[in-house]
Amino acid sequence: MVDVTTTAVSGGTPDRLHKTMQQMAKLRVEGLPRNYELFHEALFGHSATLTNDVLSLGPYPSQAALDQLGLKHRLVAHCGLVEEKSQSDAARILGGLTEQISLGVLHKQSFARALETILRSMREDENRGLAELFAEIDFLQSSAAELLRTESDLGQKLKAGIQQIAAADRAAKAARALALRDRLTGLPNRIAFSNRLEVLYAGDRNPAETALIMVEIDQFRSINEQYGEDAGNRILKRLAAIFRKTIKKNDFVARVAGAEFAFLFGGVNREAAHAIAERLHAAAVNNLVFATGDGASNGSLGLSIGFALCDDAETSARFLAQAEKALATARDNPRTPIVGYTQVRGRPSGRRAA
């Protein structure tokens, strides 16, 4: 399956890989995965700004400059860098604040010692002159004023430091959220889907009556090859919008591969899961008309749908495998586009869509 962290549907084709590596070699860019994503998106993505930013780098760009572009354009492979940078910035800020607090403590200790020395001197020498006493009072007054300035400065630095740490934390949270989002459709991606499956089976929980429905567009690679990826991406975005409107708010849908979507529905049995699959199929067929770039209609798209129930699976991996097996069966038999996994028979079973 294609990794959904890439926007392009067939971003891993040899031709694209070759062109991306060629451009990186031309600019003497190190072959890191995140650099590959950056140049792939610049060459084959849909952001003219990113393309211009990368092309304006010139030869021998620094890794820091490349990472800055990746962060600026919120590329998935660079999201981890945001968290690392946030942690580094927080550690640096906390280190500076600790130093300032220590300095403030030293000032207080110095003032306390000076005050104690003067008071002891006054008790031990009752015959001291007024001039000397006033001089000591002036010194205490000056020291107190300096202490107040230090305290005020420390308060401002503490406030600024807390704001900076909060901003870094917000950036890290935004990066984590972005890492779980498909850039093309805006749906959760395969990472988010895998996390949801793991939570479903976490601990001693018994995920009863949960259905996993897998949906794939038939012959999608041929559409990309014949009409171009812009047409393919328009289909995916439109289909994602249709699916969002078709399911309930608490249901879950993710784009888990190039032309593949996964749904999780709670509180459903086998009959209800099949009915939901039929509803998804009908929504797509009735509302999605494939059109080429020149606006010519090419009819509706075919979908293959496979589903499984968690009651038949002891682990999340087996749950996913069962749904994918059902999907493969539907894919191989266009006359039966909806197939449910049946544990008793050891093979998927299904009936024609309504």
C-alpha cells in the first residue's frame, strides 16, 4: 500500500524518484528522507510557494535552511523536528530562567547579610556618629532598590519565558496533529488510523460490536496514468468530502493509502455493517462523477468495499487483516463490490450492492 503521508497518489514511482534524486544531487543536498519529501513536494506537489522557495535555495543549501522550509510548509517528515526544537527551546529557556532565579537569590542573600552586618554593628557600637549611620542607611536603601529592580526584571523574564514555552508547546501540539492528518484530503491518515485501532484493543478492553470497513477506488492507477494526478487528486478530495457527510460525527474515517479509505463504526452488528457499506457505496456512486480536466464527464467510479467485525478478531492486526482480505475479495470480483469477512467459513462472503 502507498504511504499516505505523501500528498501525491503515486509519489513513489521510479520516474518521480529519479527526478527528485536528480534535483537533490544537482544542489548537493544530503539524501535524508525528510529532504526527499521536501524536494518531492516542491517538484510534484501543489504549492507554488514551496516550489519557488526550494528553487531559490541555490547550490549547497544548509540543512538548517532545508529544515526551515520543511517546517514553514508543515511537511510531515519535519513535524518531529518541531517537537525536538520545542523541547530544546524549552530546555534553553528553563536554563536561562534558572540562572536568573539563582542570581536573584544571591542578591537577596547579599542584602540580608549587609542588613545583618549593619544591625550588628549598630548594637555593638552605640557611639557611632550620625554621618556613618546615614551612610549605612543610604547603602541599605541603594541595595534595596537594586534588589527590587532585580525582582522586577526576574518577574518579566519569568513571564516571557512561560509565554515562550507555551508557544513552543502549542507548536509541538500542532505538529503532532499535522502528523496525523492527510495533507490532500484533510482526513486522518494511516498513522491516526493505526493509533485508533491500538486504542480499540488497549488493555483488557473488549471492543465488541465495532466494524472496520475498507473502501478502495477501482482502477485508480489507470485514472492517474490516463488523466493525470490532478484529476485523481480532485476525485480523492471530493470522495473524502462525500464520506464525511455520509457518516455520523462520532464515526471515524481515514485515508490509509493512495485510493483507500478506512472506517470504524461502533455499536453495529454484521447486518448493520453491511447496510453502512451499501450506504457508503451508494453515496459515492450517486454523488461522485469523474470528470477530466476539460470538464468531460466519464461516468461514476467503481468502488470495492470489504468489512470485518472485531468480534471475530483477537488483535488489532488480525482485525485489519480480515478487513483487507474482504476488500481483496471484493476487488477481485467487481460483480460483488461489497464483501464481509466471515470467520466460520474462513473466507469472505458478500452480496451485490443495492
